[in-house]
Amino acid sequence: MDISAINAHMGLTGLNGVDGTSSLTGVLTGKKDKAEGTLFDSFLNTAIDNIKTTNSYLSDAENEQIKFALGETENTHDLTIALQKASTALQYTVAIRDKVMEAYRELMQMQI
């Protein structure tokens, strides 16, 4: 499959150079302000979506625990899966937060 077909399918334009090689210069030239704002906006939206997913997993795990404690279900398999999903998602979210905070501290310590 040709890269131009992939770019067209993904809605990307200006990514092919004169010789057919992929480059980002067409995207960034003349559209620098829009590209920077869009990049941060998409990063922020992705982070918010990941936090919502983590909250959803934690809520599902809590609901499964309540059902099991009340005797509404005896399926420990679903309970274990929900708890593991919640644990993994929370560990991932905390790791990302730690890396972002580390990068922020490093930027703040830079001398101008």
C-alpha cells in the first residue's frame, strides 16, 4: 500500500515530499500556530480520556466487590478480572503522572 493512500485514509495532507518520501515540513510550514495548538489539544484530550477510562475501571471493580459482598454473584472470575484491570490502569496512570511531574520539575530547574 502506498503511503499517500494511508495519508488520504487517515485524513493527513501535506506529508509527502517531492520525491515521495514522508516529511512533516508540509504540515508545519505556514501552519505552525495551528499545529502547535492542535498537538497540545490532542495530548490533553488523550490524557483526559485515559483518566476517564481509569475511573471507569475503578468504578466497575467497586461494583463487582459490592455485588460479591452482598451475595448477588458468586463469580470470583469477574471480580478478579475487574480488580486486575483497575489495578493495572491505576498503576499506568500514576506512572504517567510521575513522568509528567518529573519533566515539569526538570523544566522548572532549567536556567534561562
